Amino acid sequence: MWSFGILAFEVFAQQEPHSKSDPIQIGQLIRNEGLTPQLPNTCPTDITSILKSCWNIEPSQRPTIDQITQQLELSLLQFKH
């Protein structure tokens, strides 16, 4: 799910996360300090919540694709109203 969160980040932020940093350093910071991409202020709150849950440092605490799908469907319904 981490990768899904990164892909979704790239869609909403229209940029690669940590693109100007050394990939080895970034990997270490993710593993050791839980570094995640900085979400833009324009990212909807519900999407921010989904992405942050995808980046939970503990893999067993990340949502499943079914859970993400349900959350996205609810967000879409709220957006339509």
C-alpha cells in the first residue's frame, strides 16, 4: 500500500516525492524516521487521511485495497453532494 500512496501523491502533488534528494538517504529516513512526502495544502482532507494511512510505518497497520476503495467511494459520494 505504500506504493499506492506514493502513486496517489504524485497524482495530487504533480511531482515526485523527494525528487531532489539522494535515494539512499531517503530510504534510510523512511525506515529510521518514518519520513513521508509533504502533501500539498490543496490535497483534500479525506485523501490526505487515506495517503497517510498508506504510509504507516507498520505494514500491518496499512489499509487494504478494499478499504481504500471504500474510502474513495465515500469521498466521491460526498463530493457529488
